[in-house]
Amino acid sequence: MTLTATAEATTPTTTPTTATPTGGTADAPGPGGLPDVPCPRELSTRDARELTRVFFERLRSLEEGTPEYQYVRNTLIEMNISLVQFAARAFRDRPGGPENEDIVQVGIIGLIKAIDRYDPERNTQLTTLAMPYITGEIKRHFRDTTWAVRVPRRLQELRLELAKATEELTSETDRAPSPAELAERLGLSEDEVRQGLIAANGYSTQSLDVPQETATGATTGPAAVRGSRTLGETLGEVDPALEAIEDRHALAPLLADLDERSAHILELRFGQEMTQAEIGEEIGLSQMQVSRVLNRTLDTLRAELLQD
């Protein structure tokens, strides 16, 4: 498309055209004598650059909030959408990628911020200012929305550094690097590296209901799917009985040191599950005496178990 209109364009001899979503040429001026751009997104890079300069010159003389200001600002945004699409390509390997409309939308937010802060008098291209704003908004979007578990920004950035260092060290040594090697490469402490490795696990999660992959050589097909176990079924649980093993080992020598009567009362109470009254009848004591012996014995055992 050949551009013939400028910011100081005179009244044309032809009837002004109306901007339509289907495109067309800018044969008539828009508001304030500016070129009418029917389909700004379809402009070539060269035409968009030239018109961007013209529209910015006009934008500086308009009052914010007026229809003319909105027309100029909106047209500038539309003409430079290609910058957002170009920046989004760098994120094609991430979940969602540039095809995700959300990525384009957050990139446009960065473009709008750049347009509102751009100063033509600095003799710099809009691209120089806009690209950092656009990529910054896209990175912020990934940081805030793609992590399954929200972790501090410092750890999110450390995850990328660890991934790069791990790849480099693996190619050099043909093995997975240790936390100490990663710490030396990145100039960090081992604790910081371990913290980053733990935080990296929060980037993505897996449902406990997902069936595990069929082992190599195993039967495949519907029968294998029906017989496969989920991740949740393969995870172990804490056995409460295991927690009592250490207590029992520690208690055994203490029980051996008890006098015969106290040990016998404990056996009747907790071994045979007899009541205090039944124990009293068994050994010839009152229920109150049995209760006192039990309390004194249990207090002694408890105190000795809790000693370091």
C-alpha cells in the first residue's frame, strides 16, 4: 500500500471512506486530518512504522479522553499488534504457547503501556520501548498463572537458572550434577540450590487418579488399562504401628526393672484388660490401692521414657 496522506493532509476530492473490518486503502483522512486506516492490523511493517510516527506526532497535541485522542491511540495499538505476535513466538515451547489468546491479550497490555509512555522526542523507535514491555507482561503472566503451586518470584527465576546449569553440566560430565556442583556453577550455597530444586517441583502437578504407564513388554489395550493402578494406589502411607516400635524397645528395660507387684498389676490391666476392681480381687487389694499403684507406676515409666 502506498501512503499518500500525512498529518497535514488537505481535504480530499473523493468521498471519505469508512473504516471496515475487511480492510482497504486509506484514501481519505480520518479525524483531525489524519489518514483513515480501515484495517490497521494488515499494514506492512514499513507502512506501520511511517504511520506510527505520524500518529504519535498528532497524539501529543490532542487532549486525553476526546474522541480524536481515542481514535489515534486505538489506531496506534492496532497498527503495532504485530510486535505482540512477534514477541509471543519466543514462548512457543511453553504451555499454551503463542496460539493461546491469553498470551496475545497480556502482550497487548504491555504494548498499551509502551504507547502511553513513548516519547517521540527521544528519537528512538517504538519497538525499542515496546518489546521489553510486551515480553515483561507475558513473562509475568506465565509466572502468575502457569505454576501449579505459587512460589516466590526468586525461586521461580532460580528454577530457570538451575535448569540451564543442569543441562550444561550434564553435557559436560554425562551424568546428572549434584547440588554441590550446581551451587559452584551458579555461585550459590547448597541450601539455596536444594531450596530451588524443591520449589521446582511446584511448577506442575499430576493427578493421583492418572493410571501409571504400562511396563515394557506388558499387555496393552483395554485389559491393561483396566488392570493398571493409579498413582495414588502406588503411594505408601505411614503405618501407625511403626511409630510404636521405638517406644516398645525403649520401654522393655524399664518394665524389667519394676517390682513384681507393679509388673503384675500392669499385666492384668493392659495385658488381660481387667478392671481395677477385678485386679483388686485377684491380688487382695482395694480398687483405690490398685489405682494408686497404676498411677505411680505409669508416671515413673513416662518420666523415664521422656528423658534424653
